[in-house]
Amino acid sequence: MMELNENGQKMLKLLSNIPPDLTGAEEILVKEELSREEVSYIGYRYTSDCYEELLYNTDEIYDTVGAENIFGFYFYEPPVLKEGLHSTYLLDVMKLLYRYGMDPCMEFKGSNVLGYLPHIPNEYVGADTLAYLFENGVDPKYITKEEGSLFDLIDFDVVYDMYEQ
């Protein structure tokens, strides 16, 4: 795990608020007090937190669909934006970090920002964020050595759904 300097920790804390303090975070970025690797790590942490917040805040869903159906539930739920979550602000945070040098392909713990985005189950936030990154030059052919390409992940999801529905 990467160690963030004091400014990186402060920025991660500002972004962890709901809503995130984008102005305060940008002030740190403007002062150029963080390396590209640190900005990328903050993006990775924010994205992984968005993924995990919906997986671990599921008591009501467990009661409704049962633990054995929890992962499939998100894919069959209507695509409605859930307010008051970190993922509600994912696109804005990624735009800010990308403008200041975030590399969404940089790997941490065998994954990266691109690896998490297809799995953010809050409306189309993950897809919108992927679209923004691709439109601004990120290579869609690369995710990680362990996870393969984005197309491999999408192909798995399509084939899985084909046999499970």
C-alpha cells in the first residue's frame, strides 16, 4: 500500500466528505504538492471506496433478496442514481484528478481505476466515468496484467448474464 504525504492524506479526507470538497482538493492540486503517483493512488482509493460502499452497505438488500443473490441484485435493479453516496460524485472527482495528472491505468494492489469502474452499481456513474476517460485519451485496451482488458471483463459479464437470465 502506498503511503500518502500529509497533503495527500488531507486531500483524500476532503474527497471523503459527502459531498466531496472539490474546491479544497483543487487548491492542493494547484499548489503541485502531490506527485502523479499520489494523485493516481487517490483516484484508485476513491474508486475502490465507491465500489465497496454499495457492497458493504447492504443490510436492507440482504433482507430483501438474500445473501446468495446480492451480487446479481445490482445488475437487475433499475438504474436510478442513489444520492448521498461517494459514487454519486465519482465523475466529478475523476474529472478533477484526471486534469491534474491521475493515470487511471496505474496499478495498485493488482488493480486500478479502470478495473473498478465497470462495477460501480449506482445508475450509470461508472459507465459515464469510463466514457469521460476514454474521450480524453485513456487506452481502453489496458486494465491490469491480472484482470486482463476491459473488453475481457465486459465479455465475461455479457456471457454470464446470457446464461443466468
